[in-house]
Amino acid sequence: MKIAQIAGFLGSGKTTLLITIAKDLVQRGHRIAIIVNDVGEINVDAKFIESYGLKAKEISGGCICCQIAGSFANTLAILHDTFKPDIVIVEPSGVAIPWGLKRAAEYSEAETDVVIEHAPVVTLVDATRIDMLIDAVRRLVETQIREADVCLINKVDVATQEQIEKSRKLIQNINPRAEILLASNRTGQGIKEVADIIEKRISPRYDEAVEKELLRQQYGIGQGKS
Ligand SMILES: Nc1nc2c(ncn2[C@@H]2O[C@H](COP(=O)(O)OP(=O)(O)OP(=O)(O)O)[C@@H](O)[C@H]2O)c(=O)[nH]1
Ligand SMILES: [Mg+2]
């Protein structure tokens, strides 16, 4: 079962993107589950299916949307044993750390016979609010970008060229290995590419040594600095 997480600061467009990608992947023949913080915010005409012990909405025959019941690992185990998705797309809370979520997902392997793999970590950067992101929530945004495999500069339908270039520079400074795509949920730019990446590629499993090295690079932890 593949876990695809879509990170990004509050209001960056995660839920909108998640639903579009889920529908696209269903059309490609996948069985998809979406995990969000609150199914109430999912605006689809769907019947509730709570028989799994999850608060869930059916989006289409091949796709359900649910919120976490108990632990994240337990929720994944229930999904695997009942709905049997091949891809689970997750909208982490705005402050979740991608590596932490990978590890939490892998804990579900202790609860049932599931084998977890990860799609590339996608982080959304809202180009229209790039100045605010740099000034007010720099640390959090840095962490989300640092741990991304793919960064989407989102809302390019309304962002200025200058905001887009500023976003690109920020990402390249923090994480030169990240692939950068321009995206818009309004025009659909970049969206099919993200669905392709989630469908076809994988990202490494949680590795404590790698996590420590990334933290060291960002904060100097482990170098004797205070
Ligand atoms: N112009 C434009 N607006 C967008 C785009 N994507 C999302 N939005 C709008 O941005 C707002 C937030 O979108 P959401 O998808 O709810 O963002 P989110 O990251 O899930 O937000 P939280 O869950 O509150 O953190 C909504 O009003 C969307 O309509 C985009 O590509 N272009
Ligand atoms: Mg959301």
C-alpha cells in the first residue's frame, strides 16, 4: 500500500489538490483512500460509510475519504483490511513533519500484514503568500521544503512572475535536490504531472540516520552548536 503525503502551510491548496488527484488516479484504475483532518470540510455529494469504524465519505466507487480514528497506523491498518486501497493520499496537519509521518505509517506493518511504500513527498508553496511565508513562518516552511521530494509552486494562476521567482529561489536555497513544478488547481497546470509522480515513483522509507543528517544540516544539531 503506497502512502502519498501532500504537505504545505495552511491554505496552500492541499485539500483541493488531493481531491483532483484522487479522482484522476481512480480513472486510471486505482483504489484510493484520502485521509484529511476533518471529513466535514470535504465538499462532495457523498454518502457516509462508517461501517469500517472510520468517519468516512465515499467520493466514488473507487475512492473514500476518511479522518484518522485512533492512531494513524491503526487507521491505515483498518483501511488495508477493509477498503483495500492501493494508494492512500494523506493531508498531514499543517505542522506535521514528513519523515515523522513516514515512520508513523510504517508502524501499521506491526498491526496487520500490510507492506508500506511511500510516494514522493509533495510540498505545496503558495506563491501568492511567499512574503508572509518567508517572514512569519519561515522555520515551518523550511522544514516542509527541506523534506520534500517535489515542491509545487501553487496558485500560479493568480501569482505574479516576481512571486513565482521568489518562491523558486526559496526552494532552491533550502532544498536543491527537490524537483520544482508550477501548479494551479484552477487551470490544472502541473496537476497531471503530480498524479504521475505519485502513481509511478517511490520515496525512501524512514531512516533515522538520514533524518538526523537533515536536521544537522538545517539546525546544526549534533555539531556541538547550541
Ligand atoms: N487561485 C487559486 N486558488 C486556489 C488554488 N488552490 C487552492 N486555492 C484556494 O485556496 C484556498 C485554500 O485551499 P485548500 O485546498 O482548502 O487549502 P488547504 O491547504 O487544504 O487548507 P487548510 O486545510 O486550511 O490548511 C481555497 O479558497 C481554494 O479555493 C489555486 O491553484 N489557485
Ligand atoms: Mg485542507
